[in-house]
Amino acid sequence: MTKRFLIVEDETTLRESLKRVFGREGYDVEAVSSAEEALARIEGEVFDVILTDIILPGIDGIELLGKVREQTANQIVIVMTAYATLDTAVRALRAGAYDYVIKPVIHEEIKRITRNALQTRALQVENVILKKQIDERYGFDQIVGESPPMRALLAEVRKIADSRSNVLLLGETGTGKELFARAVHAQSSRRDKPFVPINCSAIPENLIESELFGYHRGAFTGATGAKSGLFEEADGGTVFLDEIGELDQRLQSKLLRVIDDREIRPLGSTQSRRVDLRFVAATNLDITAAVAGGGFREDLYYRLNVITLRMPPLRERREDIPLLIARFIEQLAGELGKPLATVAPEALKILQSHGWPGNVRELRNIVERVVLIAEGSVLLPEHIPENLHAAAQAPVEPAGTFGLSIEDYTKQFILTHQGSCGEQEIAAMLGITRKALWEKRKRWGLKHV
């Protein structure tokens, strides 16, 4: 898309010259002779860069800059001045100018400043998009769950997300501990800083200290240069220590010092560096038993265990299985190029009856397999692995939703909650957008309450 420029300069010769220069660069250029004309233009048009003289008839360039930024806070404005004084430059920069140039204007200089300004704007836009994507991917709305255990857990997470306190997540493998850790970070004031996940069991024991703390050149054989550690890279953000129970005793002591002193010391260095970190740790082990047995430091346990959140296993939230299946089918249909499918009641009963030792991760893997092999638009019992069928033969306590298709379950859910919950809340609980909820209501002929 062609970039749009607005030049504000009362000197005709310079105004026309700059218009030709940027026109030859491929930009769409407008040029006016006063701040008043410029303000009239920006009311109805959008410009990528505004280039203005400071000395203008009527409203001057500094005042124009202030008015422009009142309307568009991130507008790129470059100012020109014939008065090469520090005071003029500082006034312009304090008022929000991206940069300034001194007259007589050198064309190559102003083109370089403009290119840099546009690159800065592109990065700002990219960061906004990435942040939005992160919020959409890791926000609470992306956590599927309407069962009582999940509602209680989400209520607790919302309360503690923006605190500075460390968090300990306990739960079986596959219950979504990292998803919750990312949600805590994404909903906190640290969201614009790094989220650094560290799997304490995946990094080799002889490398984990250098990975966490970094090192200086010559710190050990093979250290031919300096490298910052993961703790330093996470400064200002959140560190997620997955499988914290696997961390060896020596590193537990060093981690305790980081938490207490908020300092790190790279290997081979004599100087410590300050860091601002929030720790979210997770384990599927019985951490209290590890403390009692001497395998995990009691003092470190208490530093990490300021807030404890227990992830419920899937067998304790079976009523969430239809919602999870619907979400996974929606995701996988796009990824695998398959049509959206529904689940036959008999197949849903099998999936709800299974014990799910691998929890949500196991469920997603099974759904992916079923979606891959199913040829029609309905997922049938024969598509489900044979080893999952046994549990479905045993009597199962009625739950009110067994035997329903995903579509019927969703319809029943909406009808049940529409009298007590708003549309945004219902959409959030279903893990869909308000637009998707509106489309479902329209398709099923449900009235808006």
C-alpha cells in the first residue's frame, strides 16, 4: 500500500521541492502552506507521516504537533526548523515529534529519517497485532470449561493474574498447566514483557545452569563468547518453570537466591545483575511428599507456593468434554483441511466414559486421529480407537448431557444460561465469539433475551 505524506510548509519553493522528492520515492504526497489547512486535511484523511515546519503563519508547528497527537497518539510527525538550537529540538521532541531536521534541508537526510520513521511505525503495528494475537490465543476466553471445578479455577485465576506473587500450578500431565501460566501472564501488567517457558526436565543437567544464568567468555571449555541466560531475557516478565520438581538440589539453591535477592550472576562473572521476574512453577509430582522426603527444598517450596492452583483432571470435569471436542474439531478442521464435523451420540458417550489418563492433551490427540480417518461429516464409534470402548460398556452416572450431539449440547447450554447470563458471558463460557453465538441463535431460531 502506498504511503501517504502531508507536508506543511509556507515557503512555496521548499514545499514544492519536498513534494517532488517524496513523489519520486513512490509516496502519495499532499502539501499545504499552513497548520490550519493541515488540521482540516487530517480530520477526514489518514497520513503515514506529517512533515511540518516549526515557523508557520498562525498556528506554529509545535502547536500543530500537539493538536495532531491529541487526535492520533501514534502519528509520526517530523519537524523542520531553520533555528538549529537545542531548545527548539527539545521542545519538538518533548511535544512528541519523531525527529527533526535543520534547514536547509538535505534531501538524503530527510529521506533516511522518513524511512526509519516508517520502519518504526511498521514495528509498532506488528507489535500491536502480535499482542492482540497473544491475547486472543492465551486469554481466559480461550480456556474451555463450564464444569464447577473449572469455573472455580478460572474465578481464582482472574483474582491473582495481575499480582506480583509467585504461583504454583499442580496437576496431572496434560491438564493445561502451561496454558494457564500463559493466561496469567497475558492478563497481567507484565503482558508486554517476555513470557519465558523453561522445562526443567528437558535441559541436560550439565547445561541448565548456563541456560538459566548465562555465561561470560571463558567461563568453561567451549565458552568462546558471552551469552545471556533465560532469566535475563525474561527481565520484567514471567518465567514459567515447568516440571520444577525435576530441578536438582544445587540449582534449587541458586533459584532460591534469585527469588530472594532478585539478582543473577552469569557463569564466569564477578558482578550480579538485577532482574524483575515473576515465577509461575508447575509440577505433576506430589511436591509436598518431595519436600517431606528431602528431594525438594522446603524454603524454595514456600517461595514458589505463594498462590497454589490445582488443575482438575479431565475425569473430574467430564461435562466439559463436548465443549473441548467442539473446540478441537473447529481448530483441526482448519489445520487439516477437513470439513467441520459433528459427533454421533454413541461416539460422544464413549469419549465421555474414558478415564483420560493423559487428560486434555490425550483428548486432543484422539480427536485429531478421529478427524483424520473419518470420511463423512459425522464422527462415529467405529472411528474411535478400540481401547476406549470398554469404559462405555460400564454403567455411567447420568450427567444430563450424555448422548447429546455437540450441536444439541451447545443449544441446550445457551437455553439454560440465557436467562441468567449476558451474551458476552455465554460466548466466553462456550469459548466462541459473540458473532458466532449470534449466528448459532439465528440458525436455531433462538430468541435473544
